[in-house]
Amino acid sequence: MTQTQATDSPAIHSTRTVRIGSRKSQLALVQTYWVRDQLQQRFPGITFEVHTMSTQGDNILDVALAKIGDKGLFTKELELGMLNREIDFAVHSLKDLPTNLPEGLTLAAVTERENPADALVVQEKYKGCQIDTLPAGAVIGTSSLRRLAQLRHLFPQYTLKDVRGNLNTRLAKLDAGEYDALILAAAGLQRLGMSDRIHQILPAEVSLYAVGQGALGIECRADDVEVISLLKAIEHIPTRDRVLAERAFLRELEGGCQVPIGVHTQLDGETLALTGLVASVDGQQLLKDTVIGSANEAEQVGIQLAHSLRQQGAQEILDQIFVAARH
């Protein structure tokens, strides 16, 4: 991970032990220990402890995420831990964090984003292929409806199959021949030192990424002024502006993580460009638009984009998905 560009807040004199909550997966722990180390460097007088918890999303591995239908699959247990004062803050992959947080909790800081794009990982025999040159019928694994919808729209010739488990489990299934290729978040592979498994970074024309993908979101109690002050020391302002726009877009459309909604943001000085996509699960309907505005009004950019896509028919697509999910 690259160093944050945020300005450090003043040193806080405290003998308090700060307890950090994390999921138990390898990726979650790598991310959490990175956050701990960043804070420990800045505040050597404070003790930071990591406490691990299993979440519903970690425990249910034999059902597709879309069928479980819970927006807080990977966060709820950690949030309860904060509200019960068992932990002081939690480190999340921001794409897993719902846009509406429980009362009493806040998104205190966002760290510098890794590459937010999706990545193609292939079996050895397909090393000569790109996403658009795999053989017809190739089996591609993904657990994301967003990726599924975009792939179905562009590449109806491929067979798309759900894949669950942590990163190592998914890669083992690929290597064992259960899949010809996988679509994974580039950031996760990079954080685990597996960049060599990335065969192709998918361009925005192929796959818009998930809201918040590649960034870490740090959640804590809204009234814990001291912890919020600590966390602001590692916040990356450009990333925060980008993801605030993305999360406002998703929140305005009332879409959970298991809805085919994708984004792409670009920041040029104070100018923020947000592209958003809403698609039907079968890939037959796909709406895309871009709004450009000020980074100082990032959330307004996201809201404006949501309204624009609604006017183009996005709500009808989402309503159909919600109705189907209930049956």
C-alpha cells in the first residue's frame, strides 16, 4: 500500500488501549494490520490491539451472496462489537460497507485507494487470451452481480459461474480446473502480494468497479472524538472525495452490494467526474451516464448522477431485481 497523503493530526496524549476490529480472512487481517502500523507510527504512545470476529458473510460459503440478500454481510458483527464497546473501530474493505450505517456509528476515515479496477485471472492454458478472446463457453467465476451483468452484456458466449470463498480458495478452484478464469478485485490481489496472478486489468469499457472498491473504510462510534481524531491522521482526501460521490450515488439508488451498480471516478484537481452504471442481472438492459462537478460537493455529484439514471429508467431495472430477489 502507498503512503497516505493526508496531513497528520496533532499527537494525542493518552494511555488508552485502542481495540481494532477485523474479519479473520487473510486479506482483512493484512488490511487491518496495515492500518494499525500506520497509526502506531504516528502515535507511538498509544497501544493498538487487533481483535478478530467472524461475520455472516464469512460463515455462509455454500450460498451465492445475492441469494443471502443482506447488505451488512461482512460488517454487522463488527458494528455490534463497536456499539457494545468491545472494539473501538473496525477496518473494512469499503465496498463491503453499507451506505447507511447504524445509528451511533460513522465512517471516520478512508485510506488511499489501491487500483479499484477488476482483474482477469486465467488458467495457465489461457495465458495468451484477454477477456474478449477467451474461447466460447469458457467458464468464468465471479460472486458479483455487478460483474455478472456487465460480462453477460458484452460476452454472452461465456459461461458464468458463482465462486465463493476467500482469495486463496478461489484461486485454488481456478488452478484445479473448476474455472477457466476468474474476475477479482485487483486491489485484493495486490494487497496479498499476488500481483503476478493479474493477467489483465479490465478497462472501464468492460467493467465499472464496485462503489468504494480498492479503498479501506474505517468505522467507529460517532461520539468517540479521540479515536476519530486518530483516524483522521491516515485519511486520504482525494480518495475520500471520490468514494463519497460513489457512496452517495449508491445510497440515492437504494442499492445494496448485491445489485448490478458500477462506478468509475476521476479526480483532476478540484474537478470530479463520476460515471455510473445500472444493469439488469441478465445484462440485457444497461444504463450508463457521467456527471462532472466539484470535489468539494462530491456527494451532490453522486446524487445528481443517480437522478439522471433514474430519469433514464434505472428505477424500473432496480425494482425488477428487488421483486425477483423476494421470490
